[in-house]
Amino acid sequence: MKLSTLVSSGELEIVHQSDHITLDHEITGVDLPEKVSSKNSVVFISTARFLNKYLEASPALSHGVILSTKLLEDVEKQKKIFQKADWVACVENIDLIICKVSKVLYDQKYKSFDYTLKQSLEKFSHAKIAEDVFIGSNVELGENVVLMSGVRILGDVNIGNNTIIYPNVSIYPGVILGDNCRVHSSVTIGSDGFGYKFINGAHHKIWHYGGVIIGSDVEIGSGTCIDGGTFTPTTIGSGTKIDNQVQIAHNSKIGEHVILCGKAGLAGSSSVDDYCVLGGGAGIGPDCHLGKGCKVGGGGMVNKDWPAGSVVSGYPAIELRDWKRAIIKFQRLSQRS
């Protein structure tokens, strides 16, 4: 997508532009405020919190920034933004621009895919593939991969050695699955994240094309859904074990050797470090982080960050010992009445 496409929409204004940037400048994708990882990308900054993340980072790659007009009112911060970015644009309604840009970039990435065209299975003689399996274009299978009946791989997928995919699993484009994984029946990997912006009385879709990256030795239980990232991947580290009916939302980051028990749920952009454990039905709210080795009791609902080694439970989640004390007090109160 060219910069001119944004300018022609008439909804944003270029307020800073380096000498080498023209309207023919190509925008290759979207990056996070705290991490510019691809050249010629664009960073959306909608809040003061994201602006601070951007200013604290040290992006070295060429990129542009689109931010809310009100965020440019601070002159000192404005100068710092202009020093970091090759071009800067401001807009009154940044949510609408995010929706429009995501759609253009989504179409640009997947325009070459024909989801109805089944790839020949001859190139996969090194794998074991049952009848009634669909494999789309640009798929790579490692040695001894097993695909059971009803598996659907839409395209642009890489599956590592010795991985077993059980019946009726659906894998969307942009998924990388490591070695020695087991994916049980009716799992969906890489489906669109649940992202919408409410604008002028309607819900406008944010189009997700970030995909999913899953490490090696990962097991995924039946009925689990793992959403693709918005612009960058949802990630799951090696050795992690996921129970049945777990929901992992877009841009979640799960470390290595994590345990997610049945019906646990991670909201968008939440993250858990290595060796964390979520009990059955536990949940993590948007943007919340659990440090290494944290444990969340069954049904616990995390609504803030917790440091490494924390053990929490309850709704909202508090330290386990405090939660136990609170339960005892409630029981005593009920006995008095």
C-alpha cells in the first residue's frame, strides 16, 4: 500500500515528512509502538500510554506513525516523534483509519490465495495423509507429519516434523507449527481475532493477518481456538500444554512450558511467561501480563499484571492467601445471619 492511498482518503494530514519520503512510499505492514520490527511499516498510536511506549523504544528501521491529533499537543513529545519517524500523520478518528488500513493490507497479503484450490498431494509422500484432507497452496509439511480425516489447511502454513493433526482441525493461513506437536480434534488455529471499533453506530472490523507461531512439543486439546494476530503473530512457546476448549485471543504471547487447563481464556494482547499455570476456567484480561512461574487458581480472573512467582485466585484475582482469608470471613458472615 502506498502512502498516497492514505492521503487520498482525505481523513488524515501529513505533519512531518523526511526528504526521501514521497507519496509513492510503500507501506509494508503495521508494527507495535514498542517494537518496530519491519522496514517501511506504520505504527498506530491511539493513546498516551502507547505514545509513551513508542517514545521509550529505539526503532532503527524506517517507519511512519499515524496518531490521534490530540496527542500532538505536547510540543516536546511532538519533536521526539519527528526525530524517530520518517513520516508522521495525524487524524481525528484513528479507529476508522486502523480499520481501513487493516483491510487494504489484509487484501494485499492474501490476494494471491485461492482457498478453493486443493494442492496436489504428490509432493507430500513423506507424510501420512488420510482421505478427505484439504491442503491449500504454499503449504510445507515436515517428515512423518500425520493429517487425519477432515483436516483443513487453507494455505501458507508450515508444519514441522512428526506433528500429528487429529480429525476435523482447521488451520488458517499464516500459521507455523513446530516439531512433535499434537493437535486434537476440532481445533481451529489462526482464525480472525475478535477485533472491532464502534464508530458512528456500527461495529467496524479490524482485519487480522498476523498469523500464529507455535513452537515444538506443544499439545493442543480438542475444541481449542487460537486466534491469529492483528498485525503481528499470536505466539505459543515450545513445551506448552493446552487443555480442551481453551480460548487464546489475538496477539496473546504464551511462553514455554505453560499449562492452560480446560476452558481457560486469554484476552487480546495478554501475555504469560514461561512455566505459568492457569487452572480450569481461569481468565486473563486484555494487555495483562503474568511473570515467570505464576499460578492462577481455577475460575480466577486476572485484571492486572502480576510479578514472577505470584499465586493468585478469585474474581478479580488476588493473592491466594488473601483470597482464602476472604472466603473464611464470608463463610462466618453467612453463619451469623
